[in-house]
Amino acid sequence: MAAELIGMLAERLDTAQTTCTDIPSLCDSHEFDIDDAYAIQAALLERRLARGERVVGVKLGFTSKAKMAQMGVSDVIVGRLTDAMRIEDGDTVDLARFIHPKVEPEVAYRLCSDVDLDDPLTDIESCVDAVAPALEIIDSRYRDFRFTYTDVVADNTSAAGYAIGPWRPVGSVADRAVRLRTPDTESAGSTAAILGDPVQALHALLDMCRRRRIPLRAGDVVLAGAATAAVPLVAGITECEVAGLGSVTVRGR
Ligand code: 0L1
Ligand code: MG
């Protein structure tokens, strides 16, 4: 796909986000493959950086078997997190910032060293020093969250916001009970929904970042994926609790 078209599609997604106006699937009007989709995502990120935002981490999507099956894919997807998306634990978030936000309970990891993508012996687990409960806010820029696989990658995997609870020294978080409470819903799940064990998300991330040349730096946050289906983010308190890790909240307003 020509660079000019990549820039134009990135601009369309960027305007949807900055004006809180949904758009139809890009695939309704253009044909593009997964390489083009990551190129559009990169161009979208460039626009954010040009406005003064900073990259602070990465997120994985499609980390549950159910979601992969629904989308007809066998790969996770990767998006980028910027400082403008960060919400402090317990803080209020203005719902008017979003189009139709949903929230997911997740596990976050913190990188303590740069990850060498070119060394085949890189041990990504040794590049992580902390783990925490997390909430991710997703806000597809597409009307009614209707998108194709390439659409959602181009749209930075619906990334819109995140909050991280207290960090703890890293250890296994396999098969921990997870609860998501909003004023309207209560859902229960397990960290096993994240590729069987969230640590597998780190390995999938390394593989994707190698293929897509996405840098992983000391201090970066990694959102490993959702433990339950996403639910609407509404006014009031939303909490994610992960057994043995603690909880994190945001207050929608
Ligand atoms: O973070 C996620 O798992 C969501 C990825 C994008 C799919 C969606 O918007 O539902
Ligand atoms: Mg997510």
C-alpha cells in the first residue's frame, strides 16, 4: 500500500479518536493486508508522538482462544500505549473522552531492561521485574465495534486507556481468579483465559515484536490480555481484582 494511503487511513482513525466520532470499517473502502495494517498503526502512533505523547508500553489483544476463533486468526495482536492513555489507580476518567468505551480486567507486567529483539537467546521473562492487576479501556474507532482483523490492528487494537494497580515482584500468576465489577455488571474469570497463563503473553509478545520491529524498553508496561469479555465502561466505580495481586479501580464520570 502506498505511503500516502497509509497516512490518509491513519489520519481517518486519528480524527475519529480526537473528535470522538466513529467511522465505518476501513475495509469497506480499501483492501489491505496485515503488513499494511501495522504500517497504518505505526503512522497513527507517529501522529500521537507529534502531539507530544510518549510511548510507555504495549498491549496484547486476541489472547483468548474464544476471541481468536471469533476473528478466525491464530495470532495475538499488538498495540502501543502512550502516556496520554494512563489513568492513575482510583482516578476519575471522563467518559466524554471516548466514543463507546468498554473495560477489560487484565494483568500487567513491567519491563526492567531493554529487550534485545535480535538475540535468539533473549529470555523475556528475565526482562520483567513486576506484575500488577490492570484495567484496560478499549474504544474501537469503528461503528458498533464492527471491524475486521486488519481494521483492528490499524486502529491500534482499540487501545484507549489503562490503569495499573500496585506492582508486586514478579512471580507466577497462573490460574488466578479475576473479578471485574462495574456499577452494572459483575464478571468472574481466570488468568488462564490469557493464553493459558499470562506468562505466555510475554513469549507471544516477543515473537510479535520481533516480527513487527516494535521496541520493548526498560520501564515499559505490558498489558497481557483480558481475563473476561469486555463490558461497557459506565459512570461510577469499576474494579478489577486478581487473587493474590490486589485490585485497581477507575471512576467513570
Ligand atoms: O485488548 C483487547 O483484547 C481488545 C483488542 C481489540 C478488540 C476489541 O476492540 O474488542
Ligand atoms: Mg485488552
